[in-house]
Amino acid sequence: MHNLKSIKKYPELFVSKLKDKNIEFDLDKLLKLDEINRDLIYKKEKLEQEKKIISKNNDKSQFTKSKEISTEILRLANHQVEINNEIDSKLSVLPNLALDDVPVGRDDKSNKEIKKVGLIPKFDFKTSSHYEIGKKLNMMDFDTATKTSGARFVFLKGMLAQLERAIINYMLDCHTKEFDYEEISPPLIVDESTMFGTGQLPKFENDQFEIKLENSKFRKFLIPTAEVILTNIVRNSFVEKSKLPLRFVASTACFRKEAGSYGKDTKGMIRQHQFYKVELVSITKPLECINELNRMRKCAETILSKLNLPYRVVMLSTGDMGFSAEKTYDIEVWLPSENKYREISSCSSCGQFQARRMKAKYKNENNESDFLGTLNGSGLAVGRTLIAIMENFQRKDGTIEIPEVLQSYMNGAKIIG
């Protein structure tokens, strides 16, 4: 969430940066509301001073006037609450501003490729997609999932289910043992305030799975990503500077309606309503955000390198970035069936944007209260890692070679099929 004082201090920069993110914003209306709010404060304080003078005089003849002033103060206070709510409402749907080195563009066509890593495999046979391989092995069942749950769900069976679990355990071991993340097993259900804190609400309400509870005035949601619950660990709190950075990792199921993806990736496991993801979250000093972002990206890349999967890194343009992000790197893995790279991790610095929404603070170097910096990244998306392994390690006879680093997690098995 943005600081109104900063907007008023740099209005032209604010409007320009929002335009880079494809947002046309009526700044004049926001400033007018702020003007009304300040006028209400002035009038209310003036009346409060007048009432205080009347009370000190102890003049009973002024009782009626004092009562009238109290009524007017209450009216002004209520009006001020309405105006403040309107200001907050306008600020809450505005995205974070991109950093200056982020490429400006309307969509993914303006993304900047940073590097490519690994050799794209060459096959001496006609390759199959992951869902074709899974169906032939009788280990991937979309039909039964559609019958029980609807479209965009899957049953994994036998060794593919075991491979999914192996991928999760391998990633968690890497991030905790090699990269010093603290493993968390969090709740999968969160409240409205938690969703607001990381920016899922109110703007992206249509993409969330809300749980209907009887006799409850509190709204509850299934998490769309563990970022939501992990980042909110520091909500409404004051973190000691000496404890920073905090680094969390969790493997959770994630739930998304995929409301804006009608007709996209309808076959296979690329875009599901329920999927597993190993998520990385860092809480740090604001000035350390970019160093932490580069570190987080390296952690995610290391997993792909150890799995021997070819990938590339791109810096997202202003128009392709997420709502809360100030800078984002996507890591894309090579999928032979599509003959292209597909996103498998997205690592973002959110600066102080989420911390301001969550009221998460620390004492900076000047011993002043300040908002924390937050970051999040996939380390990695489990389903897409499974897909990448199936397609890049497929063999002519329809079986799948298991990457060496996963074999110990598969009871020593080297082949699926």
C-alpha cells in the first residue's frame, strides 16, 4: 500500500510509474479527498478548542451551545471516517511501483532475458507431452479427477505420486540445509486481513477460493500461495533488527480459480485449481531487498541445475509484474512438448509495499520505526517440476529416467515405468 505523503511529495513520478504498470489513475480525485479530510480535521480541532474554553468557563448559559458543538464534532468525525475509508479504498487497489531498472512495457513481450542455462535435450524419437506419458503409464488420471472434482484437477498414482513427494522433500532439504531457510508447516486457511496484507484482496477477489462458514462474520479463504501465510507471520508486529533477515520455506497445496485463464492450458497439469508449491519468503531490511532477491533467485536456480533441467531467467517488464512486486525475475524451464520455456518460479521483491499493508515494522539504523522489506519466490512449483522431469527425461520406450539427485528419495529407483 502506498504512503499518501509520498504521493503528494512526488505526484508526477507516482502517476508516471503507475502508467508503466498499465494503470490510469485519477490523482486529482485522491488529492481532493485528502484536502477534504484535512479541512474536516481543522474544523473539528477548532470546535474542540471552543468547547474546551466553554467547559473551563463553567457558564451554564453556554450548555446548549456546548451540546450543539459536541453534535457537530461527532458529525465531522463520522464524515472524516467516511473520507478516510474512501482514501484507503483507492490506495488499496493500486499496485506497487516498479524500480527504475525494470524494463518498461505493456506485457511479457517487453520482458528482458537475463541468461539461459543448460542444454536443450535432443531426442531420436517423437517426444510426448507429460499427460500423454502419464496416461500411457496409467499413473496420471484426469478423467476420474473431473468426475470427482471438476476440470483442472488430477489424480497422480504409483511412482508419479511418489515422484511428486520426492521432489517436495528434495527441495525442502536443499532450502533448509544448504540455504538456511526455516521450514514452516502453516495453516492453509487464512482470514480477510491476511489476504489483504499481501495484496490478494481486494483487487483479486475473483481468483480466490472463499470458504463459506455458518454463523461466522469473518471471511475465510484457501491460500493461493504459501507467500500469503508466511509473509503475514510478521503482520502487526515489531521485529528486532538483530533477527533480520527472516527466511521461511513451506511446501503447501495452493488453490486458485484461474479466473482469467479460460481456455488456456486446458490439457495436463500446467494450470490447475489445486497444486503444490515450495515457497520461499524473506523478511529483511528495505535496503537489503535487492541483495536478498538475487540470493533467493540463486536458491531456486540451484534446484533446477541439480535436477539437470534446462532453464532461462527473465526480468519481467512493468506491465507483466505482479500487483505487490517492485522487481521480479521469472525462471522458466524447458518443456519439449511445447518447444519453449515455461514459468516454474517467480521471485519478487515487494519493498515496503506489503509491510505497510500489514503494519510490519522494525527499528532502522537511525533507531527510527520503519516498515520492513518483504520478498517471495517459488522454490519451485512442484507440479511443473514434475512435468519438466517427465518430458526432459522421457525415454523411447515410454518410461521416465529419474534424475540422480532424486533417486535416494525414490528408494533407489532409477526408472519410472
